[in-house]
Amino acid sequence: MLPGPFDIRHRSLLRATALVLGSLLASLLLAHWPDDPPSFKLLAPTIVAFFGTWDTLRCLRARWSFYHGAVMILLYVDIMVISMILFLFLYPWGNWIK
């Protein structure tokens, strides 16, 4: 039996936030922006960020409370992180941007 944050069957904001922020850090380290040639090396952080966002989404409750509001703010942060990772992932293929 795994402890709470590591058991995937249980909801955990700690695990979700760690996954999303860890994937942002990994993508910033992997993408040598703006000199990065096109490659698929940022695909793994993108998938991990989507999984972390899904894990954050699981933590929402049916009734509104301050906890629900905090989870909504974390979802907005997750969307911004995913947008940044996708920009770093897709930028090398956009020759029209340069």
C-alpha cells in the first residue's frame, strides 16, 4: 500500500501540483529557447502536465467553498503552464514566427 500522495486512486492536490510544476521545470530545461531545433523531446512534459491537470480536476467538489475556489485557481495555473509548454514545444516548427 502506497502513502496518500503516491496512491493514484486517491485525490491529491500535492501530487497534481508537483506533476504540473515539475513538467514546467523539465520543459524549461529541455527547451533551449529560442535556439531549439524541432524535436519531440517536450512531448513527455506535455503529457505529464495534462495528467497533472486531470488530477487537479478530480479534486473539485460539487458545492462551492474556498477549497473549490482554490482548486479553480490551480486549474487556471495548470492551463497557463500547459500553454507555456505547448508554446515551447510548437515554436521550433513555426518558421513563419521568425
